[in-house]
Amino acid sequence: MKHLVITMNLFLRICFGMTLFTWILFTYSPTSGYSRITVGSAVLPFLFSLGIPLVIWKVDIRNLNISSLESLRTYLFGNDDILLVFVLQYLAYGLLVGSWMALDGARLGIPSYLMVPCLAMTMYLGPFGVFIYACVRYYLRGKVLLFDTLFEEAERAEIRRKDRDV
């Protein structure tokens, strides 16, 4: 009986493929069934997080100094396992931010032809894509706060809590 062996390269390709598929799906259809499952539950970032301990357990990180470029260069590019951990983190956080952007853009009615470049830049350039999205969001809808819906929901919950306590 043959055993399935997943190498770090294969694991990365699987994770990247799932990430790319999800980005494409929620870029063009942020409220579809699959998008709701992956975006709404953050299932892919959670799956990626399960891979991190499997990789990190065998790496000595006692001398890792994340405030030193030299130390990061040595650990990141000198050790494929650590590099994989950082890539998984990047993919996971990018998906979380991108999913919020896709849903927020759909809620605000921002056209997909403007969302596509914002999401692509977020996938590849991280915070710069969020900055571009914030500019588009402000220009089209006059929304300054990126998390205005969260603040509004928190205010409504606080009012409900006060009404219940009275």
C-alpha cells in the first residue's frame, strides 16, 4: 500500500491554488455559495493555520530576531520551513482582508471593474491594495472609516443591550 507524502512544495502549491481560486471567486462573485463558505467562515486561513505548527515544530527559532533584517534574511531565506510559515501567514491574512474588502465592496455597490484591481493589489502588495480600496471607497461612497459597518453594528448592539437592561 502506498502512502501519500506531501512535501513542503506540494503543500505550498495546494495552499496557493486554493487561495488563488478563492480570490478569483470572491472577486467576481463575493456572495456566491462557495464564497460564503470560505469568506464567511474564514475556512482557508484556519486550514493554513493548521499547517503552521506542523512546520514550525522542527525549526529552532530561539535566535530569531524579527526586528533585525539580517536575522530575518537568515531565517527566512536560509530555511524553507520558516519561509513556508511566513508565506502561509501572508496568504491567510491576505484572504481575511480581501474577503472583507469584497464583501464591503458588494455591500456598498462598488463596481467589480474597480474592485478587481484593488483585490489584485491586496493579494500581491498587501496594505497598498487596502489603501487603494480606501481611496475608491471614499471617492465613490464618501466612506472614510474602513470598518464603519462594524462600528455601526457595535453601536446597535450597545443600544440593544441598554434597552434590555432597562
